[in-house]
Amino acid sequence: MIWLIGNKGMLGQGVEKLLIRKRLSYLASDKEVDITNYPILQEFTKNIELAWIINCAGYTDVDKAEKEIEKAFLINRDGVRNISKIATEKQAKLIHLSTDHVFNGENNTCLSYTEDDKTEPINLYGESKLAGEREIKENSKKCFIIRTAWLYGMGGKNFVSTMLKLFKEKEEIKVISDQWGSPTYTVDLAEGIIEIINNDSIKFGIYHFTNEGVTNWYEFAREIYRKSKKLGIIDSQKEVEIRGIETKEYPTPAQRPKCSWLSKEKIKRELNLDIRNWQDALTDFLSFLSLQRK
Ligand SMILES: NC(=O)c1ccc[n+]([C@@H]2O[C@H](COP(=O)([O-])OP(=O)(O)OC[C@H]3O[C@@H](n4cnc5c(N)ncnc54)[C@H](OP(=O)(O)O)[C@@H]3O)[C@@H](O)[C@H]2O)c1
């Protein structure tokens, strides 16, 4: 049996769709089975044999985490500790999601980060996620920690959905052009997760997964605009000017890593995952949206 935690979140919804499509036996939970409450987790899993736990739950509001520090750590550190203890008790393998925000992004040459590179978060969300990684390493041996970044897909607020909304409402939008990384389509990440389970992999450890290629938010926005116009998702007659701006022109409560390009060499080599480039994944997502609207 697989236990999917966080099935109402953006990635969790993508994973659940795939579990259903692949006819895998699973149980799912979200906020109603609070990961910060250990007895509740024990009760929920009582008398159930678990082979795998997939944890897609988390505190994910990067800016709010700067103020809601206790809450972020309660969910991303203590909640993750509880899950990893249950995994050990049940002898289940655990797949947990982490983030590019564990790095400081000061990679001047913008080389991609490997799993062995030094972690040094520059915001509290990143601190809380790194604390979660440490809890897992301490409490469970059979675990995959997958760091991802710039997630988008169905069923959640994300950069692509925000851009599509702004293209409809505005004549001009400003987008940051000096933060670099790789977008990740939830469907592609969900497929990677299910492949690890299907292969019954025991190559535990930390892995990076995003779509291939590197871009910045401004170029990503331009590609969303170009593709969504071509697919008829936005009005082909309406012109929106997209202007690139620097981070300092758009202050946010939490600092973001400037360059958080993640290397996928390890996950491709060790777990044999194929990863497509971010442009093809984006086309797929927007094509799906355009079909839905017809
Ligand atoms: N989104 C990104 O760009 C991104 C980038 C890198 C890494 N990640 C990581 O990828 C994972 C999935 O991200 P996502 O964007 O899919 O997250 P999401 O949409 O915010 O989903 C997280 C889910 O966890 C639930 N949750 C929160 N507290 C909980 C608790 N105490 N007990 C049980 N469930 C709880 C949330 O419920 P509520 O919504 O009701 O709070 C939500 O349904 C997270 O670990 C995140 O850190 C995300």
C-alpha cells in the first residue's frame, strides 16, 4: 500500500491522478490528518501495511514563512520528523519533497547545483525545509529526498497560472529577469516519483528533479505568452508588453536564490529517469489547458 500525504496540494493532485491511472493501491490524506500530530498519524496508519509513503504536504508560502516562522518549522521540520518516524516503524520507503531554496543561489558562474553542494538557505522557508531534510536523515534510512523548483501544474496557484491571469487583465507586466532556475511540470515530477516506486528502487538518498534547461522568470513569462497565444488560451489580438526588471525593483519579504539551477545528472544516472526540457513540458501543460477550455 502507498500512502500519499498532501493529496490536495498542487503536486499531490498530480501524483494522485497518476496513482489512479496506474491502478496502484493507495490511501491519501491532507490537512485532515495533520502531520504535526504524531498520535493522529499512528492512528491513521494503524493496521495498515505500508510499502511506500509519498510526502507532498508542506508549508509552502515562501513570503509568509518570514513571519510565520513557528508554523513553517512545525510543518516542514516537526511534521516531517513524524512522517519519517512512521516510515521507520512501518518499514516503509519514504519519498519526500524538498526545494532549491536550501541553496543560497550565489553561484556566480551559474553552474548547476549538485546534491553534494553546500546548503545555505537565505530565507526561512528554505531553513525550515532543510531542517526537514535533516530530520529525515536522522530518523529514516529508506528515504528519497527529491529537491525540486519552480513547480507549476493543475490545481494550484503558480507562476504559469498567475501569468495567464495577468495577460488577460493587463497591457504591461514586469517580470524579474535576474533570477535563474528551471521550471518543473507537476505531471513530469509525479511520473518520476511513480517510476521510483514501480522500480522498487533502493538507491536511497538526495536527488534533484526539475525539467531540463535553465531560464529566468522573464524568459519563462515570454514563453508562456508566446505559447498560450499560439494555442488560443489568450486573445491573439491583444498585445501585452512584458518588461524585464531586476530583483531590487520588486522587493519581497523573503529573499530568493539568484541562481538555483539544479543538476539532474544523479537522478538520471542512478534512477534511470528521462527528463524532458522545460519548453516541451510547458507546451504539454498549455495544450492540456487549451483542450479543457474547448
Ligand atoms: N510549489 C513550488 O514551486 C515548489 C518548489 C520547490 C519545492 N516544492 C515542494 O514540493 C512539495 C509540494 O509543493 P506544492 O506546491 O504541491 O504544495 P501545496 O500546493 O502548498 O500543497 C501542500 C499541501 O500540504 C497541506 N498541508 C499543510 N499543512 C499540513 C499539515 N499540517 N498536515 C497535512 N497536510 C498539510 C496543504 O494544505 P493547505 O493548502 O490547506 O495548507 C496542501 O494541501 C512541498 O514539499 C514543497 O515544499 C514546491
